[in-house]
Amino acid sequence: MSEIVEKELWDHYSELPNPNWYEYKNKNNMKKQAVLSLSGGMDSSTVLLHLLAEGYEVTALSFDYGQKHNVELERAAELIEYLDRNGHPVKYQRITLQGLVSLLNSNLVQGGDDVPEGHYEEENMKDTVVPNRNKMFSSIIQAVALSIANKVNDTVYIAMGIHAGDHAIYPDCRQEFRDADYEAFKQGNWDADKVKYFTPYLNGDKYDILKDGESCCKFLNIDFDEVYKRTNTSYKPTAEGLSDYKSASSVERIEAFLKLGRKDPVTYVDGWDTAKAHVEELLANH
């Protein structure tokens, strides 16, 4: 139906030209809205691709909380720039939580002990927990999402890349936490029901995420390797930004690429072949 005919039908059933026509058209042409915490890692970057493929207008936020692996923030910005150049613009904001790092006790932040190596299922991986990290991020993301929802008078989705592999180590990635957090958000804000959650990988793993990313890249007509070389999963990158291959986060990422049958486009210390061999041996003995 042409817009002219559509407007004539609206006017036909009104005594005067219907002023709601313009409100209707604006809303009808408005993209679905989503807010995403974009860490610069593989998971959240893939969620971003998923949202773009689904036709969302995305507001992406990155957080600088003093993490040792702050190369992820550079990768997030590089990915946003790449997507914009290829016809997929994203509203992007980097948020710095100044003064927080010296107050946090975690191996992941500057000043903390060394990041442990091994597989995520090992007990020492609890040292990679940052106290209340997702709750801090969640409060800011909820505020932004509700602000957008009130502005556009429509539902806004908070998208998260959490997956089944996160649950054992990170309590703030579990469904129970998110349910309680969402309930507190609703209790503390008017119109909070306009904000919903979108967690497409909740019951999947890194391989499922990467496989979806491959499909999204094809749909969006962008290069898989160009996208994923602009991500960082390593908790122990070098000063030059090279990824390690022994920390749990890197092991899990490499395992996903091996299962997908693709070479990881990021640059590893000692090269991809060495990283691949190390993880294959680790998995064989695990």
C-alpha cells in the first residue's frame, strides 16, 4: 500500500485530516531499540552483530573500570568504526569509572595479582571475578535503556552476551541474579516495564556464539575475520595487544574456533599454531 493511499484511508475515517497520522508513521518507521554493554570481547561483539541483523538501532556502552585487559576497549571502538564504514552505524559511548580500580579486589584489575591460567572449570578461576561488576554495569545500562524507552515511548531491550559457560564462575551471570536485579529495577523506577532483557546465548556456549556470528556476518555482508580481529578475549594480553593462549578466557575462545573449523584472526603470542596446539593438548588432558 502506498503512503498516499494509506494516509487517505486514515483521513477518510476522520472528520479532519488525522493528526495522529504523523505520530503513527514516525512510530511505524522507528527501528526497534536495544542497549548493549559492549566489552570488546567476542560475546558482546557477536550480540551486537545479532542485533544489527535483526534490525535494531543499538546504543552500545563500554566500561573502563581499570581492567588489565583494556585493549578490549580499543577493539570495541575499532569494531564500531568498521561497522559504521560498512553501513551499520551504532551509537557508541565509552564510560570511565574513575577512582574505582584502587578499591576493587580482583586479579583482573590493575594492581591485582596475576591472572590465573587453565580452564574455566578450575577452582582458581574465581580469582577472575570482579566484585559486583555486572551490577554496576547493569544500573547504568538500565538507566540509559529506560531513558530511551521514555523518549520513544516504546519497549527497549537490554542485550547481553552471557552464556552457559559463565554461570559456574560468575554468580552475576546467572538467571537468579538477573531476575532479582530486574525486580529491583522495576521497584525503583516508574515505567520500568518498558525495558526488557534479550539474552540469545543464555543456554549456549562460545561455539554457539561464534557460529551465530558467522551467520550474522554473511547476512550483514561484512567480513568475519575483519570483525573478530577487532575483538579481545584474552585476560592477559601483552602491552602491544597480543593475546595470550593460556588464560581461561583465551582457552575457551580458541576451543570455539577449533570447533568451528576456523583460524582465529587475532594475533597470539607465539602465533596461532602454538596457541592451537596448547589448547588441543589442554582439552585432551582435561
